[in-house]
Amino acid sequence: MRFALLALLALGSCAEPASNRSVEASPYAGWNHVKREFAAMGTDLTIEAIGPDSAALDRAIAAAETELRRVEDLMTSWRDSPLTRMNAAAGGGPQVIPAELAELIQRSLVVSEFTHGAFDVTFASVGKLWDFKRKPPVLPDQVTLTAALEHVGWDRVELDVATSTITLPAGTAIGLGGIAKGYGVDRAMAMLIEHGVKHGVVNAGGDLKALGTNFGKTWQVAVRHPRRPTEVLAMIPVSNVCMVTSGDYERFFEVDGRRYHHILDPRTGSSATGCMSATVLAPDAAFADALATALCVLGPDLGMPLVEELGSVQALLVDMNGEVVVSTGLAESTR
């Protein structure tokens, strides 16, 4: 399992770790900073690129945006897509799906096993009962919720990546909301690199991947308190790394003084109670996205040992009491 996780992380690395690179000493006079903001994948996105040729940067960012929208079209659960058609055919035996979709589902299953099911793409089997946009909010009926939980379980998925074939039991649905956005960030950054960009950032509502430097200086990303957004918990330097934050403040409602949010615990079918927020740094944004989701479910006591097991991953967690817990490597790097 550790080998599989390390191989998965290697897929998303955009360059050697920043700690092994010296800051570029060459001047940046005359260089351009191009920034584009748009909405996709259910969030606000920002793509930045730095370089000497503004027209080339524009083309690179346009290609990155196109790639993000392609990933959204492939993996969205909000409208017709290969993912929704796959779920609609659950219970009908083996079905062939796009190879890229099969590969991301396989990666999701690896994370599911590593996190002991705290991250589980079959959460959608029960997640469809929750509507965080409805006003006034309505809690799912407990009897219906309990019945839907019978269809949750990553090990119910039969997947053959070689033939891009998947078999889902009737009632089981896959949702990629906890990993697809990170994957989209990885793909967008791949497009920037393919177009020659050496310095830039892709930020999809908290799923961020940084490349190179900001005119010779390390990119700085703030981690804010999940209950006090004006309070900065940490400023983290990032370069050639991904940083993803998930939390219970993104989509939520309150009923009888209790907060219900969109990060569901696959074991209960209700909102996770492990962390207020989880920030993960890793070479791969898709993995960081999935792990941050799992850590919100597990909390520091169960989740941080998983982080410490992976040498290339760091995390900052805010538990349900507002206490901050930081992984060993991150604590050392931010002293």
C-alpha cells in the first residue's frame, strides 16, 4: 500500500521539491504577470503565469482553462457526463467508461484503502440525500439515510483499469467531488508547463498548485482560521508543490445549533466531525484533495499518523475545538 501511495504521489509532481532548488538569481526586468479569473468545477478559479512573453502566457492560460473545463465535463455529477451515465447504469453489469475516468477512480480507491474508508468515492450513494442549497434547510430522513448507507463502501467497486471496465452494484454511486477538483488543478498546471511556463499558480477555490517562484520570491499562501476568517494561522511558502484546504465552512447550514456541512463521513452518512479544516501539502493536488477530505473525517488523532507515514506530505489541521495540529515536517519548515 505504501508503494502504491508513493507511486500515486509521483504522478503529480511538477518539479523537484523546492527545498532542493536554489532561488533563481537572474533579473526579471521586463517580465509579465498574467492572471485570469473564471468559474468552473463549482468554484472560482485563478490561473497566474509569469514570463517574458505575455502573448505566450495568454495562450498557456487559455489552454489550462480549456483543460479544466474538459475535466469538469468528464467528471461532473451536476449534469449529464460520463460519470452520471456510469452511475445511472449501476446494477446493470460491467460497463466501459473513459480510460481517464477509470484511472482517477482507481487512484481514489487507493486513497480509500490507505485512509481506511475515511475517503470513499461511493459516499455519493448517501450524499445525494443532502441539499446544502435548499432554504430552509431540511435534514435527510434517518430511515432513508440508513438504507442508503447500505450502498456505501469503496470495496463494492469492481474496476479493471486495463479494459476501462467498471461494475457497480445497484444503488451504489460514485462521486468525485473530493478529488476531481485537485485533479483538474494538476491537469491545468500540466498545460502551463507544456506551453513553456516555468512560474505560475493554479488556484481552484483552495486547491492550489504552485510552480517556480513569484519573480524570484517563494509564493506565500495564507491558512486562515475556519471560524475567524480574518485570522491567519500560518503563512506557508510554496514552490513546486500543491496545497489543498478543505473545511466545514465551505458549504453548510445549521439546524438546532448544529452545523451540517458537505464533507460527509462515509461511515455515518452525516457531516464529518474530525476537523474544522485540513490543509495538506503534497506533490499531487488530486491526492492532497482526497487526503484533506479524509482528514476532516478522521481528525488529528487518527489522521496525523497517516500524514507522518508519507514523507512527501505535510498537513495543518484545526480540530473541532479550534486547536491547531501541525505535522513534523511542516512545523520544522515554518519555524
